[in-house]
Amino acid sequence: MKHNLRTKLSVVIALVVLLTVAFISFFGNLFIGEQFNKYIAKLQEQKINEIVSTLSLQYEKSTDTWDVDFIHTIGMSALYEGYIAALYDMEGRTVWDAQAHDMDLCAQVMEDISDRMVKNVPQMDGTFTSETFYFNRNNETFGTVNIRYYSPYFFSENDFEFLTALNTVLLVIGTLSLIISVLIGILMARHLSRPILKTVDVTKRIADGNYDVRIDEETGTKEIDMLISSINHLAASLEKQENLRKQLTEDVSHELRTPIAVLQSHIELMTEGIWDPTTERLEGLSEEIQRMGKLVEELENLARIDSNSIKLNKSMIRLHEIINEVIRIFEAGIADKNLTISVDGDCSAINADGDRIRQVVVNLLSNAVKYSKDDGSISFEITETEETVGFQIKDNGQGIPENELPFIFERFYRADKSRNRKTGGSGIGLAIAKSIVEAHGGTICVESEIDTGSCFKVILPKTNNRGL
């Protein structure tokens, strides 16, 4: 049978408090009882010494007499407190004896004390014992007193009432603590379970595809706030992925719709004999087919990267050589715009996939050439540290708006919505470049200003490259 969090928390808190109170009550009672026993034993010893001292003062040496009346008062007072005294002079003659004075009363006192101790403290196994004390004054002994008492110690009625009251207080405190803890546990469980239940409700809504829901409250509990933050982050990520998926579908449809429409219309016109299949028209159709093939190839590359199904074929490569190779590929485009291109710096060889790094350089240089102004410039700068190598490519083209920079590496994202299909590309190149760099354990970032240009920076580790 499953119980909700509120019930479990309430029960756990109640059990913890109950066990704590029981633990404290048990050991507190044990400790207090032990200390009280020591106190009673010490008090009994003091009482006996007090009786002996008081009786010794009743002897008058000059007349060799005892104040029997006062001794009687002292003896009877001691008897009622549980001490049976018998006083003798040096010749062994009885001066005063409680049992001789009232044997029935002495027997009754002894019986009451024995019954009370056996009933309330059966584990003590005590008994009445007697002890003889000598009266000394100025190093001269002038009598003895024999005191009979319950050993090792005994409790009076008042002592037992005190212990009973103490146990009652501990029981009441324990009961009140348990009740208060249950109430606090219920309130605390309600306080803790409310945001958790709300989080559960939000996660259910997220599972149903409602990604725009958020939890907009703070509980003051670190772990629960972290959970809420994680759920909100998850919802935001899923919402972003869903938007990207929809955008991907729309963009792919848009990218394929136009070349397919062109192919379909041109082929129909040629089939119906309205157009002649001239070389120029066939080359145009071929260009559209190549565009679709390139788009499909890029989508396949991106899919392999996303599914971690490609392997990095690593070898020792030099960035300077790869950059120069790529520059030669774009010589025609660079000449058409009369661009100036330069490569500065050098670095040591690294263990990386040369074809993949070349693809990164191609994608970045392709964008730089496309969006540089005529008679502009493009510069490569190769850098190296103890742990990394890298390069940056900078152009003085149209630049990227600041609010577009966080999204520039997302697939099919175009900062310039007005670019035509011929110059705009598919919008996948930067996403592929980012995936390849991160597959090598590196980073890629961009800095840009409108009408000033853009600077893409790639950093790769020298060692511990990770493969997909």
C-alpha cells in the first residue's frame, strides 16, 4: 500500500520525536534515579552522624549523668524517621533504648520501611542492619550508641512521591512533545509536499507536450528549489527543441519545395514540347539537383553527429596546412570580390580528424567570403597555449545583430532573413562546425558587430580529444 509524502513525513517525524523523548526519558530517569539514590545514601549518612553528634552532647562529664529526657526526644524523632537507637554508658548499662521504650512502634517502623522498599524497589534487596558508634570527647570515650537502619539506604513516603511526580512530569512532557511534533510534522509535510505536488503536476503537463509551463515560486528549501529549477530548465530545453524541430520541418520543406517545383515545371514544359531541352536549361536543372543533394548530405552529416554514430579518424595534423588548402578552394570566390586574405601565426601538430577540421574551416571561410564586402579583407590568426591550439577567422562584412548571436549555431538559423537561397545556404553549416569542434573536446564562439564584421574563434585541446 502506497502512502503520500505528507503522511510519510508526519509519521517519520512523530516516530523520531517519540523515540527521542523515550530515549531522553529513559536515560534521564536512569541518571536522575542514580543521582537521587546517591543523594539519599549521603543524606542517610549525614542523618546518622547528626543523631550520634546530638546524643553525645547529652552527657555531662562533671556529674557523669545523661539528659535522658532530651535523649528520649532525640531517639523518638529518629525512630519516626526510620532510625532505631540504643544508647549505653561505658559500663554497658542502657541509658535509653527505643525498642525497650516502645517495641511495637519499632517493629511497625521496620515493617513499614521494609514493605515500602520491597514494593517500590524490589531490585535493591536491602535489609535492616545495625552499627555501633563511640562517643569521644577530648580523646576520652564515655559511651556508645547502636543505630539500626535499612541498608544501604531507604526512601521515605515523600521521596517516593517526588519520584512519582518526576516520572509523571516526564510522561506529560513526552506526550505533549509527541502531540506538538505530530502537528509540526503535518504542517511541515504540507509545506514540503505542496511544491513537490505542483512539480509533479507540471512534469505531467510537460509529458503531455505542454512545454511552456513553469514553476514560478521559491520554497526556501535548497533541494526543492534545485528540483524546481531543474524542471523549469527541462521544460525550457524541451520547448526549445520542439521549436527547433518545427523550424527544421518548415526549413527543410522550404528548402526542398522550390527546387522540386522548378524541376517539376521545367521537366513538364520539356516533356510537353513547349521548351527545348537545351544545354543551359539542363545545367540549371542539374544545379537544383546538386543543391538538393548537398542539403540531404548536410542533413545526413548532422544526423550522424547528433546520434554519435560517426567516428573521428584522428591523425597528426597542422592547422596552418589545412587553412591554406581551404583558401585555395575558395580562390575564385575571393578573386570575384577582390578580397584580401592573410594567415598569421602557426602552432604545433595535434591529434585530430583532418577531414572534419577541414570541414569546419570550409564552413567558416564560406560564410566569410559570402558576407564580406567587395574589396574587403579576411584574416586567419593561429594561436597556441600549453594545452590548446586554435584559430580565429575575421572579416569586415555586414556583421550579425547582437540579439542573433546566441542562436547563430542552431541548425537552419539565418541571421539575415532577407538573404536569397543562392547566397543564404542551408543554415546547417555553423551547426555542423560546432558539433565537430565539440566532438574534439573544443569550443567555438563568435563576436560580431553590425557593419563592422564577425570573428569566429575555434579552440582545440592538444590532448585528450574525445571521439564520437
